[in-house]
Amino acid sequence: MPVYLDDKKLVKQLLDGDQRAFDHFFEDNFARLYRFAIVRLSDDPEGAREVVQIVLTRAIRKMHTYRAESALFTWLCAICRNEISDWLSKQSRYRDHIVLVEDFPEIQSAIDSFRAPPEDSPERYYQRVEAMRLIQVALDSLPAKYGNVLEWKYVEGHSVKEIAARLEIGAEATQSLLARAKRAFADVYTTLTKGAHDQADELVQS
């Protein structure tokens, strides 16, 4: 079985805390892993960057397990495949379970569009992608406790009881927090979509 001596030497330097080795490791592998990831993530640049950052961070933590029986980049690609799988699974959960706005029809219709069968129209595809982006932006812009409970409940699928235990509060208080978070989400999302529509109108008229 071949041993990749140069990679083995680099890993030893990394484990010894050599800063130049760290710089070389990231510079040599970030772009290559990005190219590896982006074709598997349907040309999603932000997703690919996030996945690669996770891969490199995780690789550093697991570097002591590298045995130089394969090229270091091959080893990194194996980690990257797992992270891509997790990423795609998370996005699927996002589309399948985010139903926090049953009482806001305009937002619900956008979410329902994620479940619509694929269409040939580029416009419809763009609308689905843009709606998903705005939902993520809205969640990110909420106070942390609101964004957290919404993601735990509607993205990760935790029960109210589980969320209450995580927050160390009662079930009734958790339900109240979820209700406030939903209202805050709806306000932010409606503002975002109005702004997006106004920008689109300006582009059409210009």
C-alpha cells in the first residue's frame, strides 16, 4: 500500500502547530475542494464555500487519524462527500418541513412552490430559489432566540416538549415564544418580499 510521504510530512507539521503548514494546507486545498463541492451542489457558490470551510475545519480536528494510505486531498474529498450529503439533507428538511406560516397565505404559497413539480420555465425556477433565499434571510435577521426556535421546530422537526427542555422553560412559554417568533418572521419576510418586488419593478421600468 503506497504511503504519501509529502502529505505525511505536512500532516506532522500541522499536528506540531506549524503556522506555515496551516497556510499551505488551506491555500492548497480550499480552491480544489471548492471545485469539487460546487458541481455537487448545483452551482451553489455560498453553499460550496460553507461546506468547504466546514470540511477544512473538521479535517484539522481529525488530522491525527490520517495515515497517509491515500493522498491527503483524496482523504479530504471523502470528508467533503459526507458534508455535502449532510448539507443536501439539511436543505431537503428545510423545504419539506418549514411550515411555520400556515396563517400567512402569501408566505405559505411561496413555501408550497418548493413542493411543486419541476417546471421548464426559468422564471418559475428563479422564483422558488428567490423565495427560499428570502426565507433564510428572514430567519437570519430575527433575534437569535426566535430564529433558533423556528429552526428547531420547523426545520429540524423537534417537538415543543423537546424545545422546552432545550430552553429550560415550560411548554406553554415555548408555545408563546414560537407564536411571537412566527409573527416576527412574517413581518420580516413580508418586508423583504415587498423590497424584492419593488426592485424587480424598477428594473423592468428602467
